Amino acid sequence: MRALVTGAATGIGRATARRLAQDGYEIGVHYRSHRAEAEALVEEIRGTGGTAFAVRADLTSRAEVLRLARTVLDRWETLDVLVHNAGSYPRAMAPELDPDAFEAPFRLHVFAPAELTRRLRPALERANPGRVVFVSSILAFTGSRHGAHYASAKSAQLGLARSLATELAPRIRVNLVAPGAIDTAIIADQTPEERKRREATVPLGRVGRPEEVADAIAFLVSDRSSYLTGTTIHVNGGVRMD
Ligand SMILES: NC(=O)c1ccc[n+]([C@@H]2O[C@H](COP(=O)([O-])OP(=O)(O)OC[C@H]3O[C@@H](n4cnc5c(N)ncnc54)[C@H](OP(=O)(O)O)[C@@H]3O)[C@@H](O)[C@H]2O)c1
């Protein structure tokens, strides 16, 4: 079994790549700037008897998305799992946002996964069913206080994922995980006070761990979720209940 995880050098992507490698998948470790971390992860997986390779691409560039797809197809005729995890959350208040500021988030969270899924579709269909998981966000459902461009792109991504779930069935299942606050670089700019305040709003009393999101993804790509498509698992400690 083979899985490509985007943004796999750090955070939720790394935890997911590790988890899927433990579950027996060969892993395509996609990264952009964290080359050393990506190579270390590949070595770690190989060290435990697994198979992995690293591949670089800036997913805001269509040419690089196409190159990534070609690299995967050159190696693998069949792709069992595609995890659209790569993302970034630049903070800015809506009144400061020039319309151009929406372009990069839409390229990263919508255009890239749309194009990557389109190019990898034949390989995913060979897995029958192929499984695609989008790493969404609680902010796709609530909006953001300081990232209208990010929240809009994540909401558009939800529409994309649900449309793909409808159109690509039954040969490909498409689902989402929507994390709340998870302990990765994306929330590392918080002061200890901000973190405490945030944790006080979480019924489970803490931010989540990347491994807890990876567990939900591992479930969504397994046969244990064989009748799920187009659905979202919310991994947020009870902050927002659906
Ligand atoms: N942590 C949270 O609280 C939280 C909450 C809700 C949703 N999420 C979502 O979870 C996903 C993973 O984020 P994370 O929390 O694990 O943060 P992270 O550690 O910063 O991981 C994000 C990954 O995305 C990659 N990436 C960013 N921009 C890219 C680009 N232009 N092209 C290619 N790759 C790019 C980064 O690659 P390089 O570092 O190698 O450049 C990085 O490995 C994201 O989609 C994020 O929106 C996170």
C-alpha cells in the first residue's frame, strides 16, 4: 500500500506519515522548505523496515504541483492514499487584506489539491477504492478572527472535497478531518497566556496533539471506514460539536 502525504516534514503531516508507515504503507514524504526534517523522516521510516522517499514542491506553483504528480506516477502505478495536509495560516485582520492576499491561500488549499487529485486520480482508482483525506480546519466552519483569507480557502476546500466525494465515488472515497488547535508550528506564535486562555475554552482542557489528528486520518483511510465518504471528523476537544 502506498500513501502520499503533503506537508509531511512537520506537525500533523509528519505524525500522519509516521502513523501510516506503522500501518504498513510506503510513504511519499512531500515537503517544501523543511528538507532536513523530510530526509530525517525518510531515514526513520527506513530504519524501522519501511519504505519512503522525499519530494519537494511549492504547492502554490502549478508547475511544481504537476512535477510532484509526475514524480509520484513515475514511481507508483497505484496510489492507495492521498492526504492533502500542507497548509499555512498567515495572520491578518480582514480590513488589512488586499484581495491579492487571497491568492496564495486559495492556491495552496484549493487549486493544488484539486490539480493533484485530478492528476493522481487514475492511480487512486486502481486502488479501488482509493482514499483521499483533506486536512481542513475548524475555521472552515466558524470563520477566523484574524485570517479571512485562510478561512475562506478552507471553506472552499470543503466544497471541493465534498464535490470530489460525490463525483469520484465509488472508486475513490474522499473525507476530511477538521482540527481545532493542535500543538504544531501553526500555533507556536502564541504566548503562554494566550495558550492558557485558549485551553480554558476547550472542554477537554488542552490543545490537541498531531498524533490525535493522525489517528483520525488513519481511520478514514482504513477499511473500518468503508461506508464513509464526503464526511468530516472534527478533532477539536469539543470546542465545536457537530
Ligand atoms: N495546528 C493547528 O492548530 C491546525 C488547526 C486546523 C487546521 N490545521 C491544518 O493542518 C495542516 C497541517 O498544519 P500543521 O498544524 O501541521 O502545521 P505545520 O507544521 O506548519 O505544517 C504545515 C506544512 O505545510 C507545508 N506547506 C506550507 N506551505 C506550503 C506550500 N506553499 N507548498 C508546500 N507545502 C507547504 C509546510 O511545509 P514546509 O514547512 O516544508 O515548508 C509544513 O510542513 C494545515 O493544512 C493546517 O491548515 C492545523
